[in-house]
Amino acid sequence: MRTAIDTNIISAIWTDEPRADAVRTALLRARDEGSLVISPIVYAEISAHPRATAAFLERFLGETGIETDFVVSERTWREVANRFSRYAKRRRASRGGLPKRLLADFIVAAHALTQADRLLTLDSGNFYKRDFPDLRLLAF
């Protein structure tokens, strides 16, 4: 079982949010069930975290066993393009009534869909249900 990790999971642990203990437990459980991976977008996002020096980041990834998929498949990029395009059409039709989503969110989700078995995230909202209903989530 390969679990993709969302940025908000790592951020919650690093900032010791109220749910940090539960998040750590879920991360360790996912690791016990298989491998852990982040997309290059998640790597870039966590690199911008205030605590993230290069040494801190690499130590954390090594200690948790999280690998980074720096090579993203063509299939993933096609999923991103198709799903972001559908979202953009819906958003234009709603005249801004739909919440604005970042392209990065679509890349993280498409990476998890095509290059992992599931996504561990704190975002259990409508975004995944509407734009990635076929993505298996481990959400809080």
C-alpha cells in the first residue's frame, strides 16, 4: 500500500497543532501498511515552512521514511490537466461562486490518484469529493 502525504499532514506535525498526535499516529500506521511518498509540489510547499531548513527537511523525511517522487508521470499530468480544466469551466460558469482552488491542489491529488494508492490529508472537504471522487482518502 503506497500512501501519498499531503502538505497539511507534515505542517500539522511540525507546528504541533492540536491534532498533531492523531496525525503522527495516522502517518505511522500508513507507514506500517506500506510506503510513504510526497509529490514534488508537497516537497516545495514544506520547504517553505518556517522550520524547514534543508537539513531539517531531509532528516524528517529520512526518519519518517517518506520518499519524494520527483518524477511525475505523463498520466498524472494528463489527470491534472483534465480535472483542472473541468474545475475552471465550472468556476467560470458559476461567475466566481465556487471556491477558488490552486493548481497545486490538483497536482497533489492527481499524483496520489495515479502514483499512490491513497492520500493522507487533513482536507476532507468537497474538493476531493467533487473533483477526485475516485481518490481513496485517509482524511481527518
